[in-house]
Amino acid sequence: MDSVDLEVLRRCASWVDAGRRALLVTVVKTWGSSPRPPGAMLAVRDDGLVVGSVSGGCIEDDIVRRVRADGLTAARCDVVTYGVTADEARRFGLPCGGTIRLVVEPLTPASGIGALVAEIEGGRLVARRLELATGAASVAPARAGDALAFDGRVMTTIHGPRWRMLVIGASQLSKYLAAMATGLDYQVTVCDPRAEYEETWDVPGVQLLKTMPDDTVREMGLDMALMEALRSPAFYVGALGSRANNAKRRVRLRELDLSDAQIARLHGPIGLYIGSRTPPEIAVSILAEITAVKNGVALPDAARVAAAKERLEKPAEARASA
């Protein structure tokens, strides 16, 4: 889950522990275009304080207005639908024809939000099952392929990191990459045996291991050494380096009996071409490419670093005729 939704659950847990009343609102279905996907969450405290989002803002405003006007009197879970008509879609800031269905859950100590947060912060992927009629909630282990489910009576939401990312080297770039990746649903591990990098590593929620990379990948069971990664089901394998270094790398991989199809899976130079120069800009470039691959988006060659730089290096006349 992304960092915004984890913050929603953390706030909910702290409010309940403090004896405050609160509503947890979860998107369970959308039709047409929607700013937020199923599973997105919003929490509203009894005084109207809000965290998270389920739309572009207008639905949040309507929920907060109702809480401030009527208080938190609901004792049972409810299902609310916004944007059924085109007029409502415009009123609530949804794209034309968009519709969003929400489960509204009054929170109590029995909701188990604190225990859920502890599971997530422990790096575990879990499913929370909520029975709307009784408000009873339970948590059980989940799998990476699991998704939100709702049948009108029971809502099952998936929480925790669904993907693992191993970054070799605790460089300045790695800090930005790791920090951004944690907000994109990755459980990030950074491996660097050099003692001089340990003292300056300060990325919350990211584990820094001082073991050798080969030992780390074996212990994690990832088979993520570059050669093995290209043979594995890993959805993305990337390597830093110039175009020349990546060309030499591909030659070496071919000498290690990898097929052309396997070598073609290597992303390098890594990232999309956005003119990045600084470490945070390079991190954005890398995560943009990873996200596109994960989501099955076909990228044109012109968006990739190597092709874009080759095009820029061509004489103006050649670019005009290309």
C-alpha cells in the first residue's frame, strides 16, 4: 500500500487510542474515470479533522460537512455511492459519468486498526476482513496477487508491501530511490558492505544491510544477481551505467549463455529520459520506468535514455529527416 494510506491508518489508530471517534472511508468500486483507485482511504475525526483522500476533494468536503453538521452518530458500517448522475459527477468533482462507491466504517477499539498498523510496519502483507453488519474485523496473511474484494456484506482490503526492491549500493541516489519507492508500495532493502556508508544512512523504513551483495540475494531468496535476475520472473531488472558500459555488459551476459530474449529484459541505461541530472531527478526517472513496466505500459523507444540521447546527438539535419 502507498504511504498516504498507511498514514491514514496510523492516524486512525492514534485517534482510537486517544478515545476519539472516527470514520474510515474506503473506495470499493469505481466506474468511469476516478482520481483514486479501489482501496484508497480517507479518515475523518469527530471534530472534522481529515487525512487521506478518496476523490479530487469534493467528496471529502461533503463527508466532512456532514460530520461537522450531524456528528459521528453512525454505529454501523454503511455503503455510499457518489456521482450516479452527470450532475452529481460535476458537483463532486468526478470526471463526467464517473461513479465511486465507498464503505464508511465507524471505528472502535474492536476495529483492530492498531494491530493492523503493527503488521504493516513489520513488513508483512496482510488482508483485513470487515463484516459490515457487525463491524467485526480480522487480519490474516495475504499474497502479492490478492486484491480488494467486496460483495456487499464483507469487505477484504490488502495492506502492506506487495513488491520487494533490492538496491545494491547506499549512494546518495539510492537514498532518494529508496525513499520514493517506499511510497510506491515497495519493501526496500539496500545492501552495501562499506562501513563508511552506514553512519550516514538515514532513510526511515528502509533496511540497510552490510553483507556482501551475493550473500544478501541468497539469504533473501531473490535470485537477483544480474545474470540470474534475467532468468527469473522478476518484472524489472535494471542497471546503472553509460550506454557504452551497458553495451559491454550485454556482451558479457551473452558470453555467460544468456539468450537474446533474456538480455533484452535488461533496462540500461536505467530510467526514462527526462533530462535528469541530480540524484532525486534520476530517482524519479528510474521509478517512472519501473512503474510503467509494473503496470504493463508499453513505452516508446524515444522515451528511453539510450534512444533519446542518441537522437539528441544527431546533427539537426538528420533529426529533421528522421
